[in-house]
Amino acid sequence: MTDFDNRLDAAARILGERLPELHARVDDAVKLRSSLIEEWASEGVRPSHTDLVVRAVAKVLRQHPLFNSEARE
């Protein structure tokens, strides 16, 4: 088991297993995906919603690298 797995298990024991709920408007992302599917159809590329989320997170992490960090005592 990795350190991450151990920390995840510990958090689940302490907090219980809860799934956070998040609501977001993704109308623009759906439109973008549709246009990219059309644009890239000849190349056989079909981006998923997950692809768009990963790209957005990558852009944010470049601008705010501390979001991709952890604090330890």
C-alpha cells in the first residue's frame, strides 16, 4: 500500500466515506466539445467531457501550483 492509500484509508476511517456534491454550469464546455468533435472528425479524434476537465485543471495548476501541493507538520 502506498502512502497515498494509507492517508486515504485514514481519512475514510476518521470522516466516513462521503461523496461531496458539486453543481456546475457546463453549457459552454458542452458546446466546445461539440465543436471540437466536428472539427476533429476527419482525424478520428473525439474528445470526452473528461478530456476537457483534465485540460482545464492542467491550465489552472500551471497558474496556481500551490493547489497541487500538500502541507505537512
